[in-house]
Amino acid sequence: MKKMRVGAMAAATGVAVVLTGCASDAGNAGDADGATTIVVDMWAGSESDTEALEAQIAFAQEQNPDIEIKLQTAPWSDYFTKLTTNMASGNMACVTGMSGAQLGGYTEGFRALTDDDLKTAGIDKADFTPGSDGILSFEGTLYGMPFDVSAMLMFYNQDMLDAAGAATPEIGWTFDEFEQIAADATTDGKHGFAVAMGGYQWLSMPMSMSGKQAATEAGVLEIDDPDFAAAAEWYASLATEKKVAAPVASASDLGWGENQYAGGNAAMAVDGTWNAVSYLNNDSGFTAGMAPLPAGAKGSSSPVLGSGYGIAKDCENPEAALKVMGSLLGADAQDYIASSGRSYPARTASQPLYFESLDEEYRDQVQTVFEAAFENTVPLYMTNNWAKLESYITPNLVSVYNGDLPMGQLLSDAQSQFGN
């Protein structure tokens, strides 16, 4: 792909960039002079994030010369607060960015997408990672399509494993093998594994072990399902009984597991594919590796995660908005994010460019593990009050990992309080 400077692309195609967050006219689809204007709203945490969005908007502008496209951004910490306000007042941007994890609380603001809508956008779900249409689906209804996809992996410290004489995790490994490696690597004041506080990080292991989820596809909470609960209790026992993981020090340590691993205090930890490169280039200087999650009775599986775009329900010109969204999820924009190495694109045809962007020394490992992990991903099912559920569970995990609260009791209490 021919590369242009982002600023040059934006200037050449007339891209308007607004950095003030969500404006009151966010959903406008027409100007006084009769031109069609579509606003795109997305979070951006840095100048490089904004430049990357500008580059993608430039592709959309070039492909839709009869539409004026305006980009609005806000930091992640502010984005959803402003989105809540705009949704309540009917002022959502026609094309609005959405994280799969937050979708349940915002479905009322989005247009339910039909097959005809996808055709208008030029989107064929077959071009995307299998199952990724579930990222922005809720209760069986499609509200958007993703621009990137992620899976959960087991990251390991090869130096710690070698020093302890422990085996190395491999594609196709089992939970029995995981337990043995964790036990062998727990030595000299270090632990073989690091339990997690983050929802994706701690849920993924019980999901892969049990083949069950905390909610159904219809959005019904079943976090106390016997199979899932048993797997979650096993997960907690890694800290309370098996002692292969350290208990969490404080409820404020939201990145406990990942930090224990990155700091060289734990030989293994679960995290997303989005952190693969940073772990391989870690500041601690250890040799890092990765593998898909261990396989349970139904095989290895990981929730497929990601972010994308949807169309505001109140958009005045949904046809134009769909065309813009289609371009933002099209081949040119997807090739751009892949070749820049910023994230793993949702379009399968663009994914090889992501691997080509990586250093040769670990390119083959990343590609092999990613491809194996994405062969066995499943949509993550959530409820419409998922954020409240997580806010309840997360601080209580500290008591679970310290042995003061049984995991089964926490899940039962959560079911009683947040069940539909």
C-alpha cells in the first residue's frame, strides 16, 4: 500500500477534524448549502491515535467525495460519559465508535443493522474474522461491525520457566499441563501464574475450561451456572489452595495479573493480543512467549473482543452514514491499521499485513499463535447491566483471592443482584 503523510491525506481530501469531544450537532446529516455532512465520533487518547483516525477518515473521504466527513474525538475516560449525554438528547454522531464491552448500555442509541444496511455499506460479514459480528451484537441483534479484533492469550516468561525446569506452553496444551507448569515455576519467591482483576483476563480461563459463559446469547445472566462456577472456583484456588499465584494486594490493583507478569514476578498471565508486542519488547528484559489458552473438555476457546462502528438511530441520512462506515471498515482503512501495527484488523484479508509490520525475530511466533487462537474464538455474551456487574465483582475478587470469600458465593450473590 502506498503511504502518505497523514496531514497531507487529510488536507487533500478535505477532512475536518474536531477535537472537542461530542458536539451538540453530532448527528447532523445536512448543511445549509445542501451538502451532506456525516460526523464520525471515536475515542483517541493521544496525538498518534488522532493521526491514525485522520488517515482512516481520509480513505473514507476519498471514496465518498459527495459527503463531507467530520471527525470528533474524546479521550477514552470522557468518551462514554459524553456519549451517554448525547444518546439521551438524540445527538449521537451518525457514525459512532463503540467497544463491544460497552455496547449493552448503549443499544437504545444505535440503529439495528439489517442485511440491506450491510449491503448499502458494502460490507460482507464473510470478509471478517469468523464470529466477529458478535462483538457489536446484543441479544441477537447486530448494531455495528468491528474494525479490530482481539483474543485472550497466555503470556509466559521463558527465562523463569527455564530456570525452574518447567515446560513451555504450546498450542494445544491442556489445563493439567498448565497446572504442572505453574507449580514447577512457583519457586524462589516467584509464582507460576498471576490471577487477574480485569473482566476479560479472569473470565477467559473459566470460559475455556468449562465451555460456558457468564451470560447467554440472549443477554441473560448465568454467572452461577454450575459448570462455569466450578471452573471459576478452580481459578480462585490457584491463589487460595494451590498457591501458584499470589493473592491480590488491593482492589485498586486493577492490572495486578498483567503487572505481576510484566514485572517478572509471575511466569504466566492471561492478557489480550493487543499487548503481544509490548510484552515481547518488555522493559524487564526477559524473553517472552505466548500460547492460546489451555484446552478444556470442549477444547481451547477465547472470547473474541474488539471495537467498531455503528449508526445512530436518529441519524438523518443513514444511507450516507452507512457508506462512510463501510469505507472506515473497508480494505484501504483496514490495510492501513494492519500495516501500521496499531491493531489486528477485523478483515481477514488485511491481517497478513499486521504480521509483516512486526520485527522478524518474533513475527513467526505471533502469527502462529494468533492464527491458532482466532480459530477458536467465541462471541462474549453480556447483559445490559454488565458494567454494574463488573463494578460489583472486581473489588470483591480481592477477598476471593485472599481466601476470605468463596468464589461460588460471590457468583451466587452477583446472580441474585444482577440476574434478569
